[in-house]
Amino acid sequence: MRYLLFISVCMSMLLSAELTPKSIIHASGNVQQIALVEGKIIAGTSAGTLELFKMEDASKLSQITFPSIKDFTGDEVAPKVFSVDMLGKTLLCVVQASNGSRELYLIEEGKPKVLIDAHANLFISKAKFVDKNRILIALLSNELLLWDIEAGKEIYRIQPSTSHFSDFALNETKTMVASSSESGEISVFDALSGKMITVLKGGNVDNVYKVDFKKGKVLCAGQDRRGIVYDLKSGSFERIDAPFLLYAGALSPSLTLGAYAFNEQNDIVLFDLATKTKVHTLKGQKSTLNTIIFASERELVSASDDQFIMIWRIP
């Protein structure tokens, strides 16, 4: 039995490999968040820019620069672009406003339009399209609301828990949402009605920084150094332990692989989800990872708290 275990460990080490980026994109400022839509990388930066890149060749397609704002000391600074998304040719972003407030922008044909301004006092953390007329918005208070673009008002507002909001992910059909918080629990609810479906718990015991939601599975990247993958139907979970805080994670489209920001060196480690064995280590990001996205089973994109977005090819 020991001999078989030794052979298994050796084979895992031989099959795993260290990979370097296929391409590196240099954004205008530190990247706050990226999204990947139809082969295009959308990036929000600390330099007040919303930038669009073509994943295939890492070329820059467009850039929008938001006006400077005044900080708490009265100095003019570039606003941070906290959250980004795209549907068709329409862009969506959450932008820092003066005195700590935030605004929600819609960009069509290169023209920014404010949907929710600073006077609404909504401290928006993240926003994503549900469809062409509805946006799911998460507030720092862990309230989530569905916004009707045409009517300019809320459809519903819920608060899954009183813990501070961390992240949410829509499933592929954008019908369900998995939302995480400092409690470590994952609230799953209907995107269109706000009706709670279930609460996933037991896997993480601290803040879940990032979630991903695909094919009835919810991946969690936790402050407790636990990588958890829940099965939505049964509520059961698989666990992978890491040597450092897991700031980001993602599931591959077919659920073959899981990716985690795994250690202090900012490496991304890919795991075979069936066997929980390490497959590859992706080396190159120099700062704390904030986003990992699979484009396919063989390609993924990552961003960290610096100016570099990396595109990876998996052999």
C-alpha cells in the first residue's frame, strides 16, 4: 500500500509542471478587477480607466478615462474603477466618486452614462448584468439589489446576512447567484426574484474572498486557507488546504480543474477536481491576486494588485 502511495505521489509530481504566461498585458494603473466576455478582457484600474483588450493577441481595443475626483483631503485624484462587466457592446462599471461614495456607469458606443450617482449613497462593491435591462448590485453592507435600467429603480433588495459582503457569482444562465461574506457561509438565491434557495456552510469558517458558480458547483477561496467546492444539490463539499490565504479562485467550464491563488509567491495552482491532485503551477503574478477566470479548459486569465494582466495557456 505504501509503495502504491509513493508511486502515486511521484506520478503527480512528474505530471505537474510550472507554466509561465502566454501573454502579459500592461494596464494603465493597478488592476482592481477584470471580466472576460466573448474573448474580450475588461479591466478597471486605479488610474480611473476602463480598458478593453483582445484576449487572442493581448492587443488594446479601447480605453475610457473617468474625470478626476476630490479625495478626503481635497486633492484631485484618479477614481478607482472597482467592478466591470459587459453585455453585447455595452459596458458596466462601478467608479469611485468624491468623499468615498461610488457611482454606477453604463457605457454605450464609448459614451459613459451615470445610472446611479453619488447622491444615492449606495456604497456599491460589485455589479453584473443579469440581462440587457437588469443589473445585480452588491453593496458593502451585504445588501444585494436588482436594478431595472429602463425604470431607473430597484426591483428587489435583500440582505443574505449581516456580515460584510465579499463577492458574488452568477451561474452560466444568470438565473442563480452565490454570494459570500465574512461569515464563511454562501447564500444562494434566485437572481430575478431574490428568493433564497439555500445556504451552503461548513466548508469555510472565515471570510470567503471569491466565489465561482458553474454547473451546480460553487467554488470558494477563503481567508482560512481553505479551497472549498460545494455541490449545490446535496450541500456536501470537497476541501483543499493551502499554505496561505486564498485570495482568488475559479472553476474550469467542464469542472475538470479548479484554480487557486495558492501561496505567498502569488502562484496559481491548478487542481484536478476529481482527484484533488496538483496539475500545474502558474508563475508570473508579482502581487496579490484578485481575479482568476477560465476562458476555456486550456486558457485562463488572471489579474493582481498591480498593472499586469496575464493570459495563460494550459498544455
